[in-house]
Amino acid sequence: MTKIDRSSFAENKRTMSGSTSDMISNLPCNVLEKILMCLRLHAAVRTSVLSKKWRHIWTTLPQLVFDDTFYQECTTATRNNLLTTIYQVFLQHHGPILKFTVSLTALESCPQIDQLIHFVSKNGIQELTLHFHKGGLYKLPSSLFSCRGITCLDLVACVFKPPLGFKGFSRLLCLKLDKVVIAADTLSSLISACPLLERLMIECFISFGYLEIVALNLRFAQFVDLFSSVCFKSTPHLAKLSIHLLSSSWNLVSEKRVPLPSKPNMLTGTFPVTELLELDYYHLKAMTAGGVPNRHPNTLTHLKILKLHLICLEKVDEIYMVLCLIRSSPNLEKIQLKACPGVTVVLDPGIWHEA
């Protein structure tokens, strides 16, 4: 057996350790940025104490996310001065900000946030998320509407009133609006002025009588608690459509606080490639208000999946409306029905053969 030189072994171990202990720090800066982008903001900032090389890496990260996780990791002092803390991060940041998120339950909407929006609008913003839960509605500043490179816009509790001459977001792919105050014609114009828009999700506490949608590239659309009538005038690529009305919306419709067509039709337009359609009880109830046709006027040739939620099986007209949709979908493969509790009526078996 060969005798081991322990001193030589220890020296080799120290040499190997010294050459590999800082392997991560020797990676290219763009790789280090990608590593830090996988961390929460607080953790990314803490890496500044590792070494001189790490001190300023976090200050060039292209994304800044201030959410409730960020709040939980703050000290008591910074929690009491959230906006000041956010400002301090911005003051130390250098380079483009491609993604910016403010979604703090404890932060009230206030005009001081305008400066942050103005800053990111000048630094290449692509994904912007603004969620406000306190302090009323936040009126979006004019600087937001100059973000020509924005691809994803996610707003909660904001007032969307663009300045005169606003021509939309030419690169926008995804639009999410929740509790956003916006006029129906403004929303229609916004959608049509975003030629690349693929995903549209809108949830709002204000009901409109009519919304017309022109979106040549739209693939997915979801509406919650919105309109008494939606017309998809030109959506040739719309593959998935989901519409949910809340009881408050139906109350507005039934009490005629929102102007309705003489024959209310919640869903109009043509759907040449739509494969999934999702509706709920209040939608069907509104559709039956104008009488139930034998077949739906919409083209549903490609529809494969039909999902209907909280259908009241004790209402004959609503069952007939379901059958109307089935008759209008010759290539239907799957039907998902979620019935609400109630007494099921006895129907003439002949109606199922008619379907």
C-alpha cells in the first residue's frame, strides 16, 4: 500500500478549494443577473454583501417586483415607509427596467407613484403590473401611455383615461383589467389599437350596455361581470372564450339600469376557429330574455368544448338555450355542465332527440 503524504494532500485540497469556492462569481454578468432574477428582491439585494463583484449586480436587474412577499420581508421601519423604500431601490438602480410590479396590499394609491411610472416609461418597460387595494382608484399618469414597447399590461383599481392622440400599444400581447374605470368606446378603441393583442382578461364593477371588439390576433378572451352585450366584430383567431356574469351584473340588466337591445343577445359575432366556449347561469338567463331561437345565430363550427356553469335545470327556457348551443355546434366533443341546486323539471323526451 502506498503511503499517503498528509501534508501534500492538505495542500492540494486548499488549492482545489481556492480555485472552485468562487466559481459562481466568475460567471458572466448576464448569467449572474439571470440567477438573481430567480430570487425575491430582498434576497437579490442581500447578495451585495458577498463581495465587491456582487455589490452592484442587483442594481442592474431588469425586473423590480414589489408585492406582498416583499412587504413581509421588510423591517418594521420600511413597512411604515413603503413608498420611500421603493424610491431608494430606484435611486440605486441602473439600466433598463423591463418588468415592473407594484402589488402591495398595504400600499395606498397616491400621486407620488406617478414618478415611478414616469421613470420606468423611460427605461424600456415591457411588462407593467399595477394592483391597488387601498386608497381608492389610481389615475394613470400620461407617461404610461407613452410606453410604446409594452407587451403586458395588468391593472387593478385604476382610472384609464388616455390623453388625446393616444394611438394604443403597438406591441401589447396581454391586457388584464380588473376594477378599472374605462369608457366602453375607449376600451373598444384600445383593443383595436393593439394589433398584436393575443390575451384579453377584463373584470370590472361597471357594466356597459354594449362592447364591440375588433382584435385580429386575439386568441383568448375572458370577461367577468361586465357587459349586457358583447359583439366580436372581427376576431378571426379567437380560440378560447370565457364569459361570466355576477349576480350584480344581472341585477343591473334586470332593473334596466343599463340600456339593452330590444332582444338581448349577450354574445354576437362570428367565431370561425373558437374551440372552447365557457358561459354561466346569468349569461344564459340574459340570452333567454329575448326568446330562445331554435339555433344560435353565431357560427360555432369549430367548437369542441362547451362549459356551462351554475345552470338552473328547473328553468325550461334555459335548458332550451343549452340545446340551442348544442345544435349550433356540429363538431362538439365535450360538454361540461355544473348545475345549481334546485328542483329539476320533467321535460318532454322529444327535445333531446331534436338536439
